[in-house]
Amino acid sequence: MRLGRQTLGGTGCRATDNSLLKEIANNGVAIIHLQPVEKQGFRDATREVYNCWSERIGHELVKKAEMAINRR
């Protein structure tokens, strides 16, 4: 199993179908799909760590990373 930019065309782990997730699951990995309220709970729970690292590496870098992720 190859997981990387070549396999996914440089788009990270965003595929237009579920074939990659099925392949990962077939290798014994549990795939968890969060509901929007669960995603927000995760964001809330990790906000302090997020803010700490944002201060450490710089808000501008974090903002650029967020924008790149949102473009996927």
C-alpha cells in the first residue's frame, strides 16, 4: 500500500471516493467519521494547544497552513 503524494496526486488524504479509506480499513485501521458537533468538541478541547503552538511558530504560518488545508 502506498500512501503519499504520488498515490493521491499531491492532494493529501482527500480522495473523491472512499477507495483510499477502504484500503486503509482493510489493513486493520479503524476509520472514525466525526459529526460536526464532535468536530467542534475536538476543536474546543484542543484550542489551548493550538493557541500555544500558534504563538510559538507564528500566527501568519498557522494562517497559511489553514488556508492551504481549506483549499483541498
